[in-house]
Amino acid sequence: MKCSVALAVVILSMTLYSNQAVAQVHRGHIVVPASSVAKAGDAGRRAHTNVRMYVPDEGFTRFNPFGGPPFLGYGFETPASLGCLYHLTPSSPGCNPNVVTTNPSGGSKAIAIVDAFDDPDAATDLQAFCAQFGIPFSKSNFKIVFANGTRPPQDPSGGWEIEESLDVQWAHAMAPKAKLFLVEAASNSGDDLYAAVDVASNLVASAGGGEVSMSWGGGEYSTETSDDSHFTTSGVVYFASTGDAEGVEYPSVSPNVVAAGGTTISRNPFTLNFQAETGWNLAGGGPSLGEARPGYQNGISSIVGSTRGVPDVSADADPNSGVWVMDSIPVDGQGGPGSWWIVGGTSVASPTLAGIVNLAGHFFASTNAELTTVYNNLGTANFRDITQGSCFFYNGFFAGKGWDFCTGVGSPHGKGGE
């Protein structure tokens, strides 16, 4: 479905005759695929994606064949610009996506992406994404696994396919040397997805350890604590998106999962240089209804009380500051082979953060150990403390100094805090 659209992006038009930028206003709209719409009765039974796309009303212009963003002059994020913003690559003033070209490099062991349904173009779209941005790609380092042994059907809406494209491309962009698995569940039912998580966990553990990313979720449910055991394989750290609506989602709220929240990247509309990172008001967050406060959150007990609070860490998620994704499957009838999309939602944050943690190279034995390190680094230079923005029902929570329900400890600032 389409959200109402009074949104605008200022795009720079560069000419050969002047070194000055001429501002042009291009209106656009946000598209929320059917796969990202939560339905009554789904909690505890079926999961939804957490993606939404920014679509310029006039379409993209001036294609840039290879090297950097596929369309020049836009302020949307590339692997190099996010690598610059999160201090994973050498710093560059403004971290302008049309200027910076150095991508994150490194990574090892394994990252597994868990999603529902089949994306038959996942490998070729990943290869095209890597060619565009100059990221190393080896077919031998990427494997698609059908969780129940047979190829799942496709999602008729195309929403789960763009989720898969986003997830594999941005996990790989942050840690291109890690072995990458895409584990496809037979459907978006909880039973099928958790079975796929178990398969993904075994694959990562067998590769020597690493991360599992889950960009999907749903509302909390009364028996959710019985599913926490799916996220306990030794040597595996789990990530999940907190959702794109008020409140919290499972499995991100499990104490055995790193809850990946969302931010907005603010850029100067005339120079496209980075200005600030703020909380995204639609990112999920808040206190759990059913999970008790884990030990690693004892230091923030005055905020969360006796319950688990999310998010833990945040990263870019606002579709108005979204990331480039190549996806060849039409989404709700739009797009098709070779299409570039601007994608947002906390589905961006989960694979991005999983890749950053892999790149950091610590490879803890459990999510609990990972999050103990994260919370021990709360308030240090290892995270950007995000102090602006609001979230939750009625925008009732605010980002502020230290940990908060909108952005957790903040966003990554280098590789030291994970």
C-alpha cells in the first residue's frame, strides 16, 4: 500500500559549466509492501517484513554505470557513505555518497540471513550490487539454503524478495570477506521461520561462528519466552529488527537477540554532506510485555525497570535516508529486472549491524556476551550517542543522553564497541 506523499528530496544537478550546485526539488512517496503490513491475529503465528521504499515521482535520472551510487546527485546511502558515517573506513568530510568511494573491507567466518519464501534472483542481484559499488564478490562465498530441503514458493507481493535482496546485499557490504548464507524458510509462519533459524545457526556454527540476521518480526505473544531457545547456539550472535511502528516486536525483544533499532541520517540539501543522526520516529522500541530484564541491562534498570528494553543498537532505517538496493522481482507490481530501489525500515539496520559486528572480528560465544560488551561501552566514543528524536506511542519517548527507548546505546562509531 502507498502512504500519503507530501515528501520532497532536494537533488543536486551538477553541470559541466559550473562548479556550483543547482538545487532541484523532486517529490516522492513511500511505498509499504503488503509483506510489511501487520495483520490482526498474526502475533505469534506469522511474521512480517520491516521494509518500506522511497520512490521518486519522476523516477531516477542520469544513470551512473559503475562506481558509486547508480544515480548521481541523490543523498541516499551507499556502502561507502555508511562506512564513512560509522567510522569503518577512513574519515572524509561530509561522507557524501556521491564523493566517498572507500567501502568497508574485511570480515570472516560467516553471516546467515534468514527470510521467508524464495528469491530466485538473490545471487545475480547481489553480484550486480557488488559490481556497481566495487565490492568484492565470489560465487563460492555465497550460498542459498532451503530450510526444509525444497525450494520455497515466491511471495506473490514481492515484498519478501526485496527484503532478501536488502539483507544479503547490506550484510555483505559491511563484511565482504565473510561467508554469506541466505536461508529461505518455506513460509512466513513462526514455525517455518524458527526452523530456518535453527538451520542458519548450525551453518554459522559449523563455519566457526558469526552472526544470524532476522529482519522480520511481529507483535509480542504470551508464549514467546518458549521460543527464546532458538537463539542460543554457541558461537552465534543473533540480530533482529525492532520494527517500523510504535512498540516492540519479537524476536528482537528476546534477551538472546541484539535488537536493531532505526535512525534518520540528516544531510545538507544543497551539499548532501552529513549533518546529524537522529532517532527515526517510526522505529520500534520500548519495554517488553513478557521478557524480564537481562543482566546486561542492569545498568539501565532505572529506565527499563524489571523488563527487557529495546533497542540495543541502532543504524540508518528511515526510507527518506534509505540505502540503494538492487532487486529484480516486482514489488506490488512495480519495478522488475535490474531495478534499483531506495529502501528503508529497520530491516536495513539488522543486516548492517550484523555485518559491522562481523567486521569488528570479536566473535563472541553468545548474544549475551556481545550485548554485555555493548552495554559496557555505553557512553564511550565507541557509539554515537543520539540525543534527538522521539518514538513509541504518541511519540512519548525521547532520544537523550545515554541509553533510550528510541535508539538504545546509539549507532556504531568504529569497531571497538561491539
